Amino acid sequence: MKNLPFKHVLIHIIVWFFWFGVPFIFSHGLFKEPLLIFPHLWVTMLLSIILFYLNYLFLIERLLFNHRITTFIIINVGLVALCILVSELLKPLLFNPSFDPQMRPEIMMPGRPPRGRFINSMAISFILTISVAVAINTTKRWLKIENERSKLEMEHLRSELNNLKMQLNPHFFFNTLNNIYALIQPSPEKAQHAVHGLGKLMRYHLYETNSERVPVSNELEFIKNYVAIMQLRTTPLVKIALDCDVKNPDERIAPLLFVPLIENAFKFGVGTDINSYITIKISGEHKTIKLLITNTIATNPSNSKYHKGIGIANLQKRLDLIYNENYIFKTHEKDNIFTVSLLVNL
């Protein structure tokens, strides 16, 4: 037991303490002189402890778990026979023979079975001890395997999510830099403001999105800065509305979850020579948050193309990995108006 943690050793001590106390607890009315009988029972119990730890610490791990089942059974059959023999040899040597119930039947309560019944049950007792050791070790082994499997799944999940984030970041900045580049010649001042805003977005990316969850308030601030940059490139023909009605800003959400949808709204919903609009509404209360985007389809009016970008594909994977079935993602197109909604249970 030297390799067992202290709390496990303590549990073993407590269990064995009650094991030796059971004869006292359940012997009321069984014997006239119980103190004369218990030493004989304790010899069997001590042998049970030896048998238990031989299996618990050595035999089960080295034989049973290594598929040497026949050897394990043969050794334990021999150990059980040896324990019965040792028990019968030790008791007359260690204790006064006059304490033996077979020699002093008057110490038994009338109508109770003689001690011979207890001797015949020793084999069953030893087999039960071995069975308990096997059950405990098997359970420990199963829990260990399950724990290792869960850790591997978690590591795989983290690795996959990190890969998705690494794909999302350059994709996002590539799109944003394209927008800033388009502003440099016609409006250098707007481009300057956009670069300043991009700096804020990059700081958020670098320093605040490494956690698995970030406060909703941080995500809202990021989205507002992003929309402000995107608005610099639009013409008066484009109407953009951002409405945030979030009553749970301290709740935590996976970072950059809404960005791909907002990106696509600007990519497909902004026209240079036609009237168009983008309406973004974010609401949240209790343990839910919802994003609703409605936009005109001003360019590439194909609903299928809307879903082929890297950002959207990554979003769907991230939602599946992080939130499993705790989200609702819907899209709808009608009369050249595209609507997308995402409800997430935090």
C-alpha cells in the first residue's frame, strides 16, 4: 500500500476496522461468551486481509489483467486451500482449546448452529474476499481508462478548435485588410481610422481570445469596432443598423463566434450602386444569446455561395464541437433578402 495516496490508505483502514467490528455488531444473542469465539473468527479475517492484498496489489494486475486467467485461478485456489489449512492449524496453537465451541457447546446459545458451520463457510469467505479485490481493481482500471480517454478527447478537441481559430484569424484579417486597402486611395482619412480600429481588433485577437470562453461584453465591443471599420467603406446607399440588447453581459461565450456571420453580411449585403441594408441585432438574457442578421443580397445572389466560405464552415464546426446540440442555426432567403439567426445556450 506504499504507493497508495494517504486518503486511500485511510479508507482501507476504516473498512477493515468495520470488518473486524462486524462480529461484535451482529453477534448479539448469538453466543453466551462472545469474547471466546471472536479470536477464532479473527484468524480467518486476518488471512482474508492477506489474501485480499496479495490479489489487490500483485496478482490481479500481473496475471488477470495480462490475460493469464488460468494461472490466476490456480494460484488463488491454492491460496484459499492454504488459508483454510493455516487457519485450522493456528487456532489451536494461538488460543486455548477450551475456547473451541465444539469442545464447549455450552457457550453457544440454544438452537444456534455449531462452529463447524463457520469452518465450512471459510472457503466462501475467502472467495468473496478475492472477488471484492477483483471488483475494486476492475473498477479502478475502468475509471482510469475512461479518464485517459476523456483527456485524449479533450486534447483532440482543443487541438481541433485551435486549428479552426488559426484558420479564422488570417481569414478575418485578410478580409479586413482588403477593406482598408480599398479606402486608401479614395479616402486616406477613413483608411487611417480603419487602421486604428484594426489595431484594437488585433489586440483583442492576440490577448483575449486564447481562453475557451470570454465575457459576452468583450465580444460585443469587438463586434462594434468591426462594424465601425466596415462602415467606413460603405456609401450612403447602404443602411447599417447594430442593435445590442444584452441583459447578461457577464456570461461567457466562445470567442469570435458571431464574426463569420457578420463578415458575410457585409460581403454579400453591401452594394456600391444600389440601395441595400444590413440589420444586426444581438440579444441576450439568462443563459442564452441570440444573433439575428437581415441583409439584402447585393452581390453574388446565390444562397449556396453564402455557405462556402472558410468562416462559415469553421463556424459550423466550432458550434458542433463547443456547444454540441445547445445551439440553433437557421438561414432563410426570400425576395432577395437573406436572414440568418444563431441562438446559443451558454
